[in-house]
Amino acid sequence: MTSGTTMAGTIDSRSAVRAALKAGALGILVGMIPVVGVILTGGLAVFFYRRENGLVLPTALGARLGGAAGIVVFAFNALFIIPIIMFHAQQECIDSILRVAEKYGFNTATPEFQATVHNLFTPSGLAINFFGILIFAAIGGALASLWLRPRNTRL
């Protein structure tokens, strides 16, 4: 093992969990930027891991760590969405989302937009949301592990 890199397939699990939890907590806020926010969340997990350990993660481990941060983001979001579904308050939430979207200039009168918002509160919508977050956060983790690699400075 060279200084500053990890052996293939190994990762400090305690540091990885801490990095995923920190990135996931911040990812709730950053995740408000569609797609890019989730990618940044995965990248943040790799950044936090590297900052704590000083180790460079291989791309595959960076993707796994980013995916773990994505799971944390989904779990935090599910803590809010599942009670809404259980207490049958979907329509109130859908109306609130439509009002906010309308304030930001979205055309909320189209049936496609309304169907998309309504699907957020269905089990299939949650499943699609889970896999989307997982994939984009893993991509962010992989990109961050590539970006944070030491550069060869030979001239």
C-alpha cells in the first residue's frame, strides 16, 4: 500500500459511515437542486472521507460511498414522506408543492406535471426516487474519487 491510497477493496468503515451521514445530512439541503444536488451529495461523502483519513479512494469505492450517502438522503426524506402517506395527507402536500412550483414559474396546470407530483407520494414513486438518488449519488462519489486523485506533476 502506498502512502495516501487505499488497498483495492478496503475502506475504513467507521470513517465511511461518518462521511456518508454528514454528506447525507447536507444532501437534504443540497438535494433541492434537482439531479446536481444529489451528485454533489455523493461527491461530498468522498470529500469528507478523504479529509478525515487523507486516503484516496478508488473509483469503485467512491461510487459505493456516494451511494451510501444517497441512501442516507433517501432515508431522511422517507422519514417525512411515509407519515404523510400513512395519515392520508397526500393531497395537502401535493397542493403545497403545486403552489410553490407555481410561484417559481412552473406551469402546474399541465396533467403531466400534476401526475409527476402525485406520483411522489406513491410506493412506486418512492422506489423510483430511491433508485434515482442511489444512482446519481454513486456517480457523484465516483467523479469525486477521480477528481480528488493526486495529479502527476511531471513536466
